Amino acid sequence: MAVSVPPLAPVPTVPPVPPVTVPAPRSASESPREALGAAMAADESYAAWYGRELGWSLVGGPPGQLVTGTLFDVLELPSDAGGRLLRCRVATGPVALMGRRMRFLVAPGSAEELEGLLDWLEWGGVALDLAALGAGGRITAPAPPGSPVREGSSRGAAVWLRPPEQGCEALLPALPGPGRGAGPGQRGAGPDLVRLVAAAATECHRARLRRRTPLRSAVAGPFTGRPVRD
């Protein structure tokens, strides 16, 4: 007798993340001079891409760096919290990853607002490992999309997860103001910074609790469903 199987519920759509090129292994015979030359050549190609595609300039190097506080500020948090934040239904701007830190580009001036926003959202005084870079700050320029990342280079694993596009500075998360915002009937130029910070703080706190809380075993008994208090 045929058995009727109910249709599966649709799976929520997750925004695609551009593939990251696997780092090319560094040759054991490569001398420090050759490694420096390769790093400088990579910096030159990176600088050309940033200038051509975005109109951005790199400073210092190698590795070349992007200055914060003029075109954008940066919201920085642990990569485990950032990964979950990317899966939330909250709009973001460009996002980069370097090592165990994830960097979300936000509108200039946002770094100065972070402490006040966290207080207003009732996260003030809570250790979240959530920071911001504004005027006078720098971040390592991530490799352009599709560019190989040299293993063992001083640039490390700086890559774009959500690459920037030309003109993206006008669409970065910012505080709602006259004529912009994310509320009903409002047309914002970009995502709402308040919503992004609120979601980031929540995910940072959850990630911190996961690191502190060991996996439950059969001896510990079933989970009761009660909230964990910090």
C-alpha cells in the first residue's frame, strides 16, 4: 500500500557568501627576500584593485591597510558570533574576516556611537568583546575577491566575505535620521545601525556563554529550557 509523505517545509534562504580562494602553499625553498618581494607585488595588485574598483587608497605595507573614520568605520567581533550574525535577518554592509575576528563596515562616526548604543540597548557594562574602529584606526586590507592569499604571509587570512562595491559608502549601516531609517514608511539609504548593533551584541553574548558552558551529558540530565543567566 502506498504511503503518503507530506511535503517538506521550505528551507529559509541564506544570502550566498562568495567563495574564498584556497591559500597557495609557500615553497619551502622561498627565501625571506623572495617572500617580501611577493608580498610587495601582491600589495601593488591589491592597491590597483581598490583604486580601480572602489576609489579607495591603501596606506603602509606590506601588508597594505585601509584607514577607518573617513569612508567607513568598522564594527569588530569574534568570528563565531559574526558567523551567526550573518545568518540573522539583519542587513549589513561589506564584511571581512581576519583570523578569528570579523569586521563589519559601518558609516563614518558609528564608532563614537557604539558605547551609547550599547547602554541604550541595556548591554552597558556587559563583557561582549564587541569593539569599533573609527577615526585614526586601520585594518589590514582584505584580498580582493578571487585573489589567492599567500600562506605564511604577513597579510594572514584577511578576506572579504561580503565584498564592497563601488558607491557602497552611501549604503553602510548608520543611525536613523531625518529622511532615512528602517521604520515603517521610511526609506533609509542603508541598513539601520541600531538593529545591527543589537543583533551583534546578542550574538556576542551568546557566543561567550557557549564558550563558558560545556556540552551537556547524559549524567547532567535533560535541558530544562530555562534561560542561562550570566
